[in-house]
Amino acid sequence: MLHTNATVPVLHAPADGPVEAMLFFGVGSSDEPVRLAGITHLVEHLAVRRALPIAAPHNATTDDWATIFSVTASTAEEAIAGIVRMADAVGSLVDVTPAEVEHERKILAGEDRLRYSEQVPSIHTVRFGPTGPGRAGAGWAATHGISAEEVRAWVQRWFVAENAVVTVAGGAVPADALTVQLPSGRAAGPVPSWSGQVRGGVMVESGLSGAALSVLVPAEHAQLLDAVLEQEVFRALRLDAGLTYSVDGSFVEVDTASSTVVVTIDPAVEDLAAAVDLLVATVHRVAEVGPSEESIATIDAARALNHLDSGTRADQRLTDAALHRLRGLRRATPIDHPVSADEIAGLLTALRAALPGLIVCVDEDAELLDDEPEAPEAGLRAVAARHGLVVDERVPGRPVQDARHLTRSSSSSTYRDAFLPGWASMRVRLDGTDLVLLPRGGDARVIDLSGVSVVGTRGDDGLTIVDSDGFAFQIRRDEWWQGRRLIAAVRSATPAELVRPFTT
């Protein structure tokens, strides 16, 4: 058990009504390597469980670049007492047990079974790959294999006093530092500038339902653009066309300079193509002629109400201050005046520049990219073509550039699928760490197992290989001749640190 006292700085802002205290740690899902995807969320759950019981309303969230614990009470003293309890619980995880980790993994599996058991290609991972920023929707399949030892190490690296800030909105002015029981370490520091690949101008199928659209813009325009697009898409797709019920907007900081703005919708499968067509057309219309007067009036009204609410003002000020202090991020958008002409002009310039890099994800269950629709002009391929988007088939691996991969060496071994005895639709060749895919009638591709993001094991039944771009290749034992031998060979050829259990 941890017994070392540490001090954490406290930021305060005046506000009426209940007092909300928050404990920020400068670590989020985008700080995780893919093989530990979900570990920060797991720590959050484990800490709240250890902190209980807490009578006051409380919550915890794992963001892309921060993890936040909050307690709301009638006085600052009560709220801070709850935060101390939360902080001490985080620190105590340096002795978390395997039984605790196993129990909480089951809870997480129930929270979102799809993302818990798959590395789901979210719209952020489509743009940046699985190792890029904004990975919150990338899936947490690796969580299944995270050990208590790895949790302890993660806490001691990231959940330390030097990487924490406490904020208090309302109540009496607290002391400028709080004593808690946390490990000592180093601050995370500013979010690093993203220098990796950035994919854009594509339409991609996803395991997530509905459809999502993403643009990449300078960070200072993200919050207003998020509000504008949510209003415009809601009006066009729900009120006018009746093609979707839910319209949600969000933005995610890529780094200190840029952000992605995402709009998600939930049309019925039969309306998906029409809804996506109108979604993309609406964004282009906004870029061309600007937001409607009705949208701006709605945003102005929200700003005015938020400015009148001292709690909202305090929350925004303190959250911005904490994220800037811990990760160098600045989210602040003025709420004390209506949207200005300069704000709109900057927004339109940013949106127009972002359109060539637009990304759209669509529900793979609609099967509108795989099957030829009865009316080709109404299919998603036609929608993509109308808006200058390329359909990305998400094929794993790289095209074979060297004939050596097609010539069997003395050390290589070949396997074929088992769908039709004596006639294979796919063969694979394992040559060192190169897994060469040889589809009948298709181009050969190679996956370098030493450079993949993760190889997830599914007991003895199969593997999921997630390559460096986030594309997945499944090997199921009963779909391959000598499937058990193939699975064992791939595991043996993959560096041990890249192999994680996805299921038992």
C-alpha cells in the first residue's frame, strides 16, 4: 500500500450553486500503445471502485489526452474530501491485484462488447492509423490481456502527482495545493505534434453503425465548426429530410495546433446512401455559402445562456486551464458575445481548406460497398464519386514490390484456406516475419509481422492481425487447412511484445 504524501496544485473559480471538484491527470487513450489499448480506461474504473463508497454524486471519464475524476457536493470541503478519496484510490493501485483487474475487465466488456473484443476502425483511426491521436474509438480488445503488473506500471508512470491538477468550481476559496497519496514521477508535458500519416478524401466501411464524417481543421475553429455542423446537419437530415433521428457533433484535439470535427448520424440501412449523400452535400454547402442565420442565432442563444450560468463559465475556465497546464491544449472559445463576422470568415476558410481531406465512415453491415445495388447511382460508391471521395477497401498489408515474395524459399511455409477442398481462394506464405497474402485472381500483399500494431489471440481458435495502418486480417482455425499449425507459426514469427490475448 502507498503511504507517501504528495501535493497537487488546486485551481479555483467562483460559481453559484453546488461545488464541483475535479481531479485531472495528463494521460488519455491517445497516450497508449496499441498493445495496451484501454489501459487508462481500466485504471479509471479500478480507481473509482476502490474509492467507493462516495455518497456525493461523482463520475470519471477517460478522454483522448486526460483522465478526469469529479465529485459534486454542497460545500468545497465536501467536494474536495471526495476528490482526496479518489486520488488516494488512484495511488493505491500500485498494489492492484490480478483478481481486481479480472473483475473490472468483465465490467468493461459489458460496457461496449464490440469495442472490447475488436480493434474497431473508428473515423479517427481511419485518418491517423491505430497509433495516431484521437484513438478513443479504436477499440479496447487488448484490454482483455492487460495484467495487474502492467496496470501498476501504468499508474506509476502516468498517474503521478506531477501529472495532476485539481480544480474547484464554486464554494469557499481552497488552499492552492492539496495533499494526497499519489506516486511521484514526471509530467506528461504538451501533446506532441503529429508527424505521422494523415489519410483523407476517402469513404471507408466500419464496424460501427450509422455513418460519420470528419474534417481536420486548425484547433481555434474546431469548437464553433462543431456547433455549426451539428445545427446544419440536424436541420437538413432530421427536420427536412427525415433520414436520421440522432445527429451528434464532437471535436478531438490532434495536437496543440489542429483538431478533427466529427458528425455522426444513425439512418436506417435502407436510407444510408441517401443520408450520406445529404450529409456530405450539407458540409459542402456550409463551406460554400456559410451557416444559416438560424444556426448562428441558435449558437448565439446558447452562448448567452452559458455566459449567464456561473457554473458553466467556471467549468469552461477551469477545464481549459487544467488541459493547458497538463497537455498544452487551449479549448477556450468566447461565450460572452455573439458569433462575430471574423469568426465565421475564419471558420469558412478553415472548412474549405479541409474538404479535400474529408473522411466518411459507413456501417459495414449495409454491404453497399461490397454488393452491386439495383440502382448503381444510388449506391455508396456513386455517393463517394459524386463528392470526390475514394472508396478505401481497407486491405491489410502492402502490395508486393519484390518478386522474392512469390518464390518459395527453403525456410518458408505455405497454407491455403479450407472453403473448397482442392481449390483455395486464398493462400498465405510465411517467410520469416513476412506473411504474404496470395488471393486467387488478386494482387499479392505482404504483412510484416515485426511491424504490426498488434496480433490478438482468440484462444486456440484464431488470430486478429492489426497492421500498422489499422487494417485487420483474421485467421480462424476452422477456415484453413492446418489452421492450428498456421496460427502457431504466425504467433512464433511475431515479436512477443506485439502479441496480446483478445479472448481466452
